[in-house]
Amino acid sequence: MCPALQVNVSPRSHVVMKRKISSFAQVDRYLYHMRLSDDVLLDVMARFQAEMVKGLGRDTNPTATVKMLPSFVRSLPDGSEKGDFLAVDLGGSQFRALQVKVSNVGKQSCQLESKFYPTPKEVIQGSGAELFDYVADCLSDFMESKNLKYKKLPLGFTFSFPCRQTKLEEGVLLNWTKHFKVRGVQDVDVVSSLHKALKKHKGIDVDVLALVNDTVGTMMTCGYDDQRCEVGLIIGTGTNACYMEDMRHIDLVEGDEGRMCINTEWGAFGDDGALDDLRTEFDRELDLGSLNPGKQLFEKMISSLYLGELVRLILLKMTKEGLLFNGKVSTALCTKGKIEMRHVSAMEKYKEGLSNTKEILTELNLFPSEEDCIAVQHVCTIVSFRSANLCAAALAAILTRLRENKKVLRLRTTVGIDGTLYKTHPQYAKRLHKVVRRLVPNCDVRFLLSTNGSARGAAMVTAVAYRLAAQRKRIDAVLAPFLLSLETLREVKNKMRTELEYGLKRETQSRATVKMLPTYVCGTPDGTEKGKFLALDLGGTNFRVLLVKIRSGRRKSVRMYNKIFAIPLEIMQGTGEELFDHIVQCIADFLEYMGIKGARLPLGFTFSFPCRQASIDKGTLVGWTKGFKATDCEGEDVVDMLREAIKRRNEFDLDIVAVVNDTVGTMMTCGYEDPNCEIGLIAGTGSNVCYMEDMKNIEIVEGNEGKMCINTEWGGFGDNGCIDNLRTEYDKEVDEGSLNPGKQRYEKMTSGMYLGEIVRQILISLTRQGLLFRGQISESLRRRGIFETKFLSQIESDRLALLQVRRILQQLGLDSTCEDSIIVKEVCGAVSRRAAQLCGAGLAAIVEKKRENRGVEHLQITVGVDGTLYKLHPHFSRVLRETVKELAPQCDVNFMLSEDGSGKGAALITAVAKRLHNVGEN
């Protein structure tokens, strides 16, 4: 509550002291409803929070009193702004034109030169054309005086009235405030009006880059000096606040990335009656006598424009009731506007005792007694203290919202502040600070006084907009090569089709980049498969052994039991003998674990590396991928190597029926559920496709009857340079740093193993250009492989707020700002979208080939899909499907997620091979 007036207790008579106490008590009783407890202020704070939410909602905004206007200011100064800017400031008793020079050389600095011009009554209450012509005339005069004519300069326009903005350089006036009553401007874009007026002047060539409110200008000015500043507050002739809100909460603006400054226009808080229980008879009388009755009720309770009048109304009534000046009402006391805020501030200078109060009251022909002076001083204290209290409650609501948005227990922030009431009143600032800290004890708030906030701020907003536009241009240039046109994707599809044909033909197969390896899998499941099978799955850093039980008939089912074993790096990159001995050791452990060591079960071996097969149980390794480098394996039959390792162990025997690729396993798994599935796609750590090809088209295998599954090994597409026009400097950097430079180029542009590394290379480039992480390349960002593809999936998630993106980056040792997080998310999106589109273009070539093979106009086919990139990335699967649909419009493609293609698929291939073998024998 408001403290009692501080009284210097000097040796005075007991009678005088009693008079003072009596005066205080009398005023306290009279103005009881103006003295607000902390409970009342917390309630006001809650009411304001509710109005903020209402103002941010698309459906509720029209009825909200706190309009929460988007300012389209999306970023605070970061210290890298530079250049010469113009600013004009319209919103008070004077108009101002400025030249602002911003430098970032050495210590950042901001120098300004300005000139004030009066705003005559006939201008602020005339027509819109007259107002903007006057502004243009003043700007022309200023530019003439500074030799700036004929120079093209960006300009910021501070227009301190409520505007609805749809972009930074556009604003439609909602209503006039502060005694302005200009005709024909309401519901008009004020920037267009200014442009029209400026065109009448030769030699003025300016770009109006930003329209800002004085409150936003204050925040931006202080933000230049303190980057923690994210709230702006004006307490002067008018009052308002702005703050940086998360875009995801602003329904009025499209998009949910980053933050935007919201101009609350809180002066209208209570216009719907929400503060009626706090408004006194004096507030109502003041409102009725104002230029806009029923509007800006909160502003009328706290701004300096109205506090002097409020004091006058209180003193007038007290005098009429005989409580002051012996009941004698002077003419001055009956004259509206006679007591101004400067009088209130002067009367509250306690250190000067009652002399100021007596002098002011005497000038008003009131001839006060000492008791009158004490009472009047106390009235001023209660009125100004209530103003500070209400302002603190609304500000506390904003600070609480910021803390909740950031999901922190304790908020550390800065409030940029301006306005004559805050600056000139002897007690106001101290009272405001104290009450704010009491209402939000979990917020550490620094109050930073703005200098030339409204005008310098417009220049800062313009400087930031200028910086962001330049940065945007450079970021777009970096990401442009990742944006693939439909025409480019069609070219990729056609080139892929050409390479598919090369791989199938005997004459060209040896030099084809897409190897089109026959798998000798000549059928898909028909539902009659049954029995127990073992499956091995080798294709990454983990190795699995599975027991698969297949049941046929009406209750057909597949049951699996498996165990996962790690493959250490030293084994992956050791000798071939060590690798296969390790595999056999894992098999032995599993057989022991399942109690089936003595059974000679048929086995399918999923070996997810390029193999050239001579039969279903013979596979010669073409070359390692996915980080494997075991020696003495390439060019060898991996089935023979497995058999020899089993012999060396001499503990068990197995019937190795089939060596299969994980892509083929994926197709077979989905084929078990959907007979229409004749294509398998892996989009995960690696990237590959297989499909059922007509035997007559496979020149490298004898026979023309039936079909055979072809393992395309399309990861090598482009190794001959046919897609070099699509490879960026970042792709080349990733390729050169890989284990197999110059190979698997398509895979390196589309698979999960490499996408994170491409992103890292782009982030390094952007950081070197000063567009990210304040230009500082951290040690963690220098580490190859730090940016795993799983982080792309997390960062691009629609459900993930930027705060969580920042946390992911912090886990990676990257200290990012909100703006950094937006850019990182955009980079991830560009890289993953290109990967999905390239993958879709390749798949479109396959489905089109299937359609032509069948000789049908319209093809219906199912693609079995597996891989973490397809399954876990929030957008990859959608973009892939859209691309296939666009590039193969005559194909109706159904995508079916595979359940354990590499394990279950290997067992099914083994079962199908056994079935076909038995049919052949019979």
C-alpha cells in the first residue's frame, strides 16, 4: 500500500504534529479507494494477463480491449548494425527529424543529429493531407540543412498512435490519441500517405523501411545498449508497453517461428468495464470531460496527461465540502487543466518541505494553511502512487508472460523506459521499481532509461530491418542451390532412368553407376510359407540374430525372437576374418540363449552392402559403405566367409539359403501383407531401392521367363558426374571428408548418414559470414559428425518451439539466439527437403519403368518402406510422396511401412526360396 508522507520531525509543537497526522488520516479516508493493496494489484495483474491472451487470439481479438498489435519488428539489435539512417518522430507537441549514424567498427556507437519543429494546432486538428505535407516539408528542410538532398537513405517513421500493421513498413491508423484530431487519416495506411507527400519534393529519395510506435522505439534504443532488453515502457503524456512475444502465440500473424514485438496499446485496458470496481467518482468525472469519453480508461488512471486534472477534481470536491481552504473555491480550482503534472511533481518534492506546495497553491489564488499544504501534498502522493501501482501490475503481467514463454524459474531481463512522468517525478521511478519487484519476485529486472527513444528507436528498427534484409539475401544465396525446381527434378528422374537401363544391359553394366544387381529372389510371398528360420542382419553398428517362426493358412502369422549385438569400431575397420569371427560368436551366443544349438535351421543373411550375386546363396561384396572398412572382403563371397567362420568355430552348422539386402527384405516383408508390393525403399542411414524386374529386361542373367528382384544400389548414381550440377560446395566438402571420396554421391545427398554433416558445413559457412552464432565458430561446430541427422528430425518438428531448438543446439555446444535457431531450422529444412525430393525423383523413375513394363496406362503399386529418415523425420515422407506423385502422375503409389524388413524379410526370402526350391524339385 501507499506509505504515509515522509515528515521531517524537527522540534515542533505537539499540536502541529497532531494537525499533520489528522490531515493524512482525513485524506486517507477520503481517497480510501485509491489506495491499492498487493492483493488488489495481483488481481489487476491476472486480469491484464487474461486480456493479453484475448488480444493475441484471432477469434477473441476483436472484443479485446488490449489490442496486442503485431509490430512486425522481429529482431532486436545485435551490435552488427551499421549505416546512415533518417528518422521522423510524430506523436507529441513537437515534430522531430533526425539523421542517425550507426557504426560497428571497434566499439558500437550511435550518433544522431536532430531538429525540432512545432506541431501547430491547425495541423494536428486539420486534414490528413495538411499533416503529411507538413511532415514532408519539415523533413525536406532538415535534409537541406544537413546536405542530404539527393541521397538515397532508409527512413524510420515513429508514429506514436495505435496502428494495425500487416508488415513492418505499413500501418493503418486505428484511432487518434494525445489531442490529435486529424481528419481523413483513420483506417488509412499512414506510410502511403507519407510517401505521397514526399513525392511532391524534388531531391527527397528515401525508402520508408519501418513504421514504429514510440514504445517500440524505446525498447529498440535500449536494446542497442543492452541486448537483454525485450520490454519497452512509456509513462508520460501517454502510457503504453511493448514486449517480444513468441510467434507461436500470435494468431494474428502467419507463422510460428521466432518472436515479434507486440505493441500492447494497454491504455484501453478496462474500456470494457474490467476496472470499474477500481475507478473512483473522480476517474468517471475526468473521463466524461475528456475528448474521448469511455476510451483509454487505464491511460486516464496512470498517464501524466490526466493526473494533474485528477488532483484538481479531488481538491475541488474536498474544498466544496469544507475540508480544504476554509471551503473557499477559487476560479483557478474550477478551471479545467489548471493543475498540471508538473505541479503535482513539484508538490511531491518532500525534501523541499511544503514551500513548493504553498507557492503553487498561492498562484492558484487558494491561500492555503499549513494543514491544507500537507493534505494537498498527500493527495498528490496517493494519485501518483496509484498510477505507479497500476503500471507495475500491468508490467508484472508482461514479465510473467515472458518468464513462462521461456520456461525458466527465474527471468533476467531489461525494461527500456521513457516518458516525462518516469523521468521528472521525484518519487515515481523508485515506487514503480519497488512494486514490480514485490509482485514478481522471480524476475530480476533492470530498468534502463532511454535516450531519444522514440526517434533513435525508429532508426534502430530501420537499421535492424536493413541488417536482416542484407542477411536474408546472403542466407538465400547460400540455400538457393538446395531449392530444386520441378524441371530439375524431371531431369534427375530422366537421368536415373537412363542409368537404370545402363545397369541392366550387358554392354553397359560394367560402367553403370547404378549397378542393378540381380538378387536371384524370383518370387514374393504367397501366404503358404511356414516353418522355423534363422535370420542374420548386418548393416550398421549393430548386428542382430533372429529366430523367425512362420505360420501359414487362415491364421498365418510371423513371430520373431531376436538379440542385438554391438560391432565395435575396431571390428568394423579391422580384418574380414575378425569381422566374421565376431558374427559367428554372436550367432553362438544366440543359439545358446534360445536353446537351439543342435538344430540345422535354414538361414537368411541380410547383408546390407552392395553385392554381386551369382545365385541366391552367393554374394560377392562390391564395396563397403556406412563406415565399414574391414580388409580382405571386397571381391569375396560373403556367404563363403560366413561358412568358413562357422567351420573355424566348429560348434554348430547352419543351412545358409539366401544372402539378401535389407532393401529386398523390406519389399518381402510388405509383400507378405500386400501382394501388390513389388518395390522396396530404404531411406535411413543409407539409401537404396529394389524392385521386381521382368527377366527379359535383365541381360546379365540367363533366361526370359518370370521376374527377379533387382537391387539397384542407386547410392552410386551420379558417380560419373551426371548430377554434378546439383552438387554444392557443401556436398563436395562432405564427400571429400568421407571414407569413400567420389563414391555413393547420390546417397551422400539423400541418406541420413550424411545430411547432418551437410547441415554442419552450411552452418560453418554462415557463421564465417557473420550470419550465425555472432560469427564465432565453436569447437563443437568444428567437430565432424557432431550434427547427427536425428537432430534434423528434432529441430524440424512442428511441435517443437524455438526454445527447445535452442536447447538442442546448446546440447551440441552451440550457444544460439532466437534468430540463430530460426536460421538453423531453415537450413535443416532445405537440406532434408532436397534429400526427399531427390529420393522421390529416383523413385518416380522406378515406378514409371514398372508401368511401362506392364504396358498399362495407369499403374497401381505398393512401395514397402523402411529407414529412420522416412519414419522419424517430420516432413521427409510427405515431401517424398508429393514428389513421386508430381513426377509420375500416371502411377498410383501406395507407401507401406515395413515392420523389420531386414530381419523378418530375410526369413521370408528364405521361406520363399525354400518353397520355390521344393516346387522345382517336385
